[in-house]
Amino acid sequence: MQLPKFLLGDNTDYPTAVFVVHTEYPRFIINLENDEVEWFEEFSKEDEKELETETENLVAQATEFYDREVERYEE
């Protein structure tokens, strides 16, 4: 099955949270309410250094995805 790079998620236990799931490596969920990130991968110390830069890009992409989806719903 081909998955999209990002998915939106919500949960009634967290009524104000908006979750974006990144399905490609490195996989994670970000809560856009507070920018908290939960990783599905484990990283070595070397990976963590490289990941710091990549995280900024991925969070920006996740936010852009959310904004685009919301705009499409409003149309």
C-alpha cells in the first residue's frame, strides 16, 4: 500500500490537539498545538546531530501540510 507522506489525526481525549503523522523515515507524530514530537525511530548519537537540522525542515513541512489541508476543507 502506498501511504501519503503526511496524515492528519485527532483524538477526542485531546480535543484541542491537532496531530500530523509523518509516515516516511524518520517517522514521527507532531502535535501542532504545542509542537511536541514523538518519534517512532530510535537514533544513535551520530544520527541525533543530523536529525536536529532535519527536524526543523520536517516540522515546517508538517505545518505546511496542515495549513494546506485546512484551506482545502474550507473551500
